Amino acid sequence: MTLTGRTLTKSVDVQIGKSLLRHAQEAEVDWQFNCSRGTCARCRCIVQEGADLLSESSDAEWDRLGPDELDAGYRLGCQALVERDGVIKAVNKTYF
């Protein structure tokens, strides 16, 4: 998996059941976040590859991002859980 934060990009081993945000935190990628619950949206990211390897969008994501952003490939890093092994590329794209 390749994760890109504000200034750092790192390749990390996929761990099933962990969120994109948790992967980034453990790899010390400078991924923005505040709440880790899906309400602040600072962990918003664009999944460039491997979206099908992640959990379905959560209610928090539907509430915060809405259908247009979800359809475009955006997720909340704290809500997007890895369900299957494979190539995943995600870039932190906070609103501010």
C-alpha cells in the first residue's frame, strides 16, 4: 500500500482490518486528522487504486462527504478499512 500525506509518501504492508488512517499513523506519514470518528473530515483522502479492497462507505462518510465525493473516490481515512490484500494507493486530501 502506498500512502501520501502532506509531505511524505511511504509504502507500507497491508494489514487487514485496519483503517487507512491507522496505517498512515503507524508508518509516521503526515496524514491530517483530528477526531478519528468520521466527523471532522481532516483525514479525507482520494483512493487512486484499490478502492475495491476497502470496506463499503460508512454512514459517517455518507453524512460528511456525500455521493458526489464518494463517487469520485474520496473516503475518510479513519472509516476506510482494508478488507483484502492488494495494491492500494491513497492520498490525504483535506479540505483545509
